[in-house]
Amino acid sequence: MAKISILGTGAWATALGCCLSYNNHEVHMWGIDQKEVNDINSGTNKKYFGDAKLFSSLSASTDISESLKGSKIILIAVPSTVIVEVLEKVKPLLNKKNHYLFINVAKGLDQNTNDVWSKTIRKTLKNFNVDLVTIIGPSFAIDVFNKKPTVVNVVSKKQEVSKTAAELFNSSFFKVVPIKDEIGAQVLAALKNLLAIAIGISQENHDSINTISALLTQGVNEIQLISKFMGAKDKTILSFCGIGDIFLTCTSDKSRNFTFGREIFRDGVKKVIEENKKTVEGYKVHPIVSEIINTNNLDTPIFKLIINVLSNKLDPKDFVANVLEELMKSNKIN
């Protein structure tokens, strides 16, 4: 049994906390929302999971030093926009003589560096004895919380560290499979969110599996092309964090990015962004992907056009027709 601290009290933080508690680990969560903290200590997280009961070994605090006390395994599950800010609070509480395992679950790319989050986290913690893994793959928090069978990947610079992290989580319903492509796994996670927005637009526009199948096929090819330029290995797209996560994110109304695509088709980008309170990773990452595509002159009609939609250069209602036109021009369709 390990003592594990979780930074965050949101849906994913709580679901993973329950996975760890299920395996008899002692889990302490840290959050800034006093109501969420109080709920967790009362055995629920009503904001995300209603009255469903949590494990009694799961506790929470708004005092970060209390949550980290005695722990050498720290899971980062705060919104990506505050990862560095939170880690700066963590650093004074770490002992340079100790070894720590940090577990990252952030998806997308760091907008300040245009790079993967693992690099940012390592740089922030460079003065400490830290190993870092990233857990990533097809998983909705509600399904993990409800113990629906789920398989994800874990990546790190060291395979043995990935295996150690996997053992913390592995159970009858939650499996963590180590792979070696740390960069590729995170890049794929960022790109599939943009494709999910495109598929969401298509679903709202045509409600046709024919159209979705066409866009998914072309989109996966474009993801592989872009990810290769960003350092991904060819085979990574065949992993759970690749095609598995693409399928999940692009086909379910539980997906924020897919739903966002449907909403912007109906109401336009500006209105949806103004009203949306949830993080939409695909929207956040589109300027980074745009720069990569344009700098390397990549032939990616779907990604170029969805970026134009998100940049208010193309009406979402014209998106699918423009994609088909571009594919015909470039002889992608024979």
C-alpha cells in the first residue's frame, strides 16, 4: 500500500483517486474548492458524481502541505492552465533528499512552450529527484468512476518507472499499459481533440455515419503526418492512446471537444466560447497546431479548415463542403 497525493479534486482526479483507493492505497487530495473538499471528506463528490459513495480511504484538504505530507507519489490532475503555478506551490514542500514519482494526466500542449506537458513539468521540477510518467488514453471520468472496463497507456523516459506506475492502478476494471513513445502519446492526445471538433461539426451538420467515417479516415492520416513532424513514432497511433482515444473523443457526446463542435455549428464559435465554462482542449491547442502545419507546409486539409473555423475565417456550416472540395483538389479522393 502506498501513500499517494492528488493535486486536484475534479472529476478525473476523483475517478483516479477511487482507482487507487480500490487498490488499498491511502489517497489524499488537494483542492481549492472548499465545497468539493467537504463533499469528498463526507464520502461524495456531488458536483461530478452526485450521491455516489467514494472510498473511505479517500480524503481531501485545501491545505496543500497537509495533502502532501508523507507522500512520495504525487498525481497532477489540476487544469493544465495552472500546472506550473501549482507545482511552484509544491516545490517548497519537497525534500531534495527524497525521490518522488510524479504522475501527469494533463492532455494537450503547453501553450507557453508549444511543447508537451512532460517537458514543462520536468523543467519546473529539475532541481529535485523526480521520475515522471504520463497516463493517457481512452477514458471518461464517469466511466472509470463507475468501474467500466478501461484500458489506457502510461509513458515515461524509463520503462521500469512506467511499469511501477501501472502497478499502482491496475485492477479488474482499470488497466494501464506501458508504451515507450512519451512524446508521441502526448502529441496524439492534443491532435485528436481538434479532429473531434471537426467530427462534431459534421455530426450536427449531416448526422451521417458515412460523413463521419470519411472525416475520421482522412483525419487519422493527417494526425499521423502532423505527429510525425512533432516527434511521434509511427506505431504509436495504433496504441490505446492513439486510435483508441481518437475513436472515443470523436464519437461520444461525453467528449467536450465533440460536443463543442456540435455547438459551434449551431451557434458559432464566438458565442459558444463566451458561454462555455469547461476547458476545450482542441480550441486551446489550435494556434500551436496551425503554426506547425504552416511552418512545415503539411498537406492537412481537415486540420487547416478546422483551424480556419476556430479562427473565425470559415463558417462552421461550410466546413464539410470545403473539406470535400479540398480533398478533390488534392486528389485525395480518386
